[in-house]
Amino acid sequence: MTIAVPDAAARAPTIGPEKPPPGAGKASSGIALLAPSALLIVFFFAALVWLFQHSVEPYAPTGQAVEPGLTLTHYAKALSDALYVQSLWVTFKLSFIATVFALLLGYPLAYQMVRTNSARVRTFLILTIAIPFLTNLIVRLYALTLVLGNTGLINKFAIWSGLMTENEILPLVRNDLGVGIGLTYFVLPFVVFTLATALRRLDTTLEEAAMSLGANKVVTFFKVTLPLSMPGVIGAATLSFILSASAFATPLILGEGSVAMIANTIYDQVLFVENIPFGAALAVIALVITILLLYLQARLTRKRYGA
């Protein structure tokens, strides 16, 4: 009788590189993608620590040693001195005004951009908003001075039309009005695109249902569209306010030293007065107020709209 013996090669286990467990490649790719973000976060928090550390250091003139110890005198000065309280007040006042007007101008533009049936109108609106948005801010601000300046287009038109005499001027720069116009012009694209995103997500069947029940377009807008888009409005308002409050170039160019917002005050303290601790304290105060506004916005949106 012949007995079949299995081949040894067939019985031997296959030796080779082990296959990685499922999902291992995705995990390593995710870690590699998170590395740059983690590096940025480290630098960001390191800068915040440096900022806070300097804000509680005693001030020492250039060339003199800094005395050991910590102090809160810079914060007390920033919140009690009328000059710096006024700077904070002007910053928040102009930021609020710019936010209100940006919403009033931006909502109709965003609504028309989303709801129009004409591709040409939509393209025109997008390009009208996007082209200035992609242009350098300094160039836009200097172009705006050609319109708002004492010899700008508005004043020339007012004189030409007989609304003013040649010896009169309409002051639109070096004051709060000019800076407010510049801030509105600066934040308007951000507001429009934020609102357009929110409006695009709305369920239009709810509007159609309201109109089928007898509501006209005006009632439908105020009873359905506007309430449903309020999370987007709050988000756009928060973004606009924060960008306005941190603006530096706009009050510098359009205010020409007559309007001191908080960013300009910090710049002067650090570079001209060379009081880095006090400038750091002003920056920390502005940062805390910004974080507080973001927290209130998120809390209001989540509590009222569940977004």
C-alpha cells in the first residue's frame, strides 16, 4: 500500500511581512495632517503666554533693568485712565456701528445672490463682492480716500451740484464717520459671504408652505426666512465686530491720527513709547473681551436656535 505524504513546502507557513491592521494607514495619515496644526497651536499659545507674562511685568525705560516681581498696575491704568478708556469706547462704538451697517447692506446682497434666478446677476454680485475682497486692503483704503477726502469725489460732486460752495468741505476723513465707513467697507465681504452660506442652507419648502397658506413675500420673509437665518446673522455680526475691533490700517489711514482705536494705541505704546508691558496689557484686555463676545455669541445661538 502506498501512503501519501504531504509536501513539506505545502505544510510550511508562509513567511513574509505582516499586513497592517485595518485603518492603520488612515490613522498615520491623520497624525501627519494634524502635525502642522499642532505646531501652530503650540506657537499660538506660546505667544499668548509671552503676552500675558509681559503684561504683568514692571515697566522699565529702555536700557534699564526690569525690577523683579509682578504687577497689575498696567491693567489698572488701562481701565482707569480716561485716554485709554476712550480708546476702548471708540473701538467698540465704531465696531458696533460698522457691524450694523454691514448687516443692513450685506443681507439684501446675500439674499439676492442666493435667490436670484439669473446666473448673470449672481455672477455680477459675486464678482462685485469678491474682487475688492481679493484686493490689498491698503490699496482699497487709499482708493477710498480719493472718494471721501476733502478734495475727493463726494466733495467735488457736492460743489459741482451747488450743494456746497467752493470754500466749504464735507469732512469725511480724520473723524469717526470716515473710519466707520472704512470699517463697513472692510467687513462687508465677510458679512455677505457668511450670510450667503446661511441662506443657502435654508429649506425653501418652508417658505413655499407659508405662501401657500396665504402669506405674501414680505410676511414670509419676516416670519420665516429672517428667523431661520438668525444663526447666520449672529455669526456674521460676531465676525464683523471682531474684525472691526482689531482693525489697524483703517483708522490709521482714514483717521490719520485723529481716531485712536485700540490696535493703534497698542502700536503707539510698543513702538513709540516703548512701554511693552502696558501695550501687552491693552492687548490682553482686547483679547479677553473678544473671547467673551465669542462665548456669548455661541451661548446665545445654542440656547435660542439650537445651532
